[in-house]
Amino acid sequence: MLELIIKHKVILSRSVGIFLIIIGIVALFWSKPEKVLTENEIAEANIARMEASLPKNTVSSKKETKSSPFMKAYKDKQKEHIRYLVIVLIISGIAFFGYSFIKKKE
């Protein structure tokens, strides 16, 4: 197994480099959309609109908090971690790919 890895080191290095670059770019575009409405959010907006059109006495006054400050901080930190992960993936992919072009002195 080790002989196979040593024999095909250049091909494996280029393949891993290209794979990491592709995964980094996909993760970058996957995490990029800032606001996309899910079906639940659209349904909540429709229900709120229907409740607003009803007379005031029939609407229940149950109000829920949409998101706590802890969840907002958690989501912001999660976005920051994904951004760092994408940067590390792309840099390591470039490093693997670049390493495959370095000629070994013999």
C-alpha cells in the first residue's frame, strides 16, 4: 500500500488538491445565500397576514420570541466558522496542488 502511494504521489497530490478546491468552492457558494425563505417561514408569514386581517378579539395574543440573543450569537459564530473552514479548504487544496508541481532533486 505504501509503495502504491509513493509511486503515485504526484497524481494523488493533484487529485486531493483539486478535490479540496472543489469542496471549498461548493461550500463557499452553499453558505453564501444570506436570506432564503423556507416553507415554514412563508407559512408563518401567511398565518400572520391572515391573523392581522381578522378582528382583534378573535386573534389569540400568544406571541413567541422568534430568536433569542443566544441563538443569534450561535448562528453568527457558525457562519464565521464556516467561512474559516472554506478558507482552510481552499488554501490546503492550493497547497496540495502546488506541491505536486515541485520537482524533487535527485
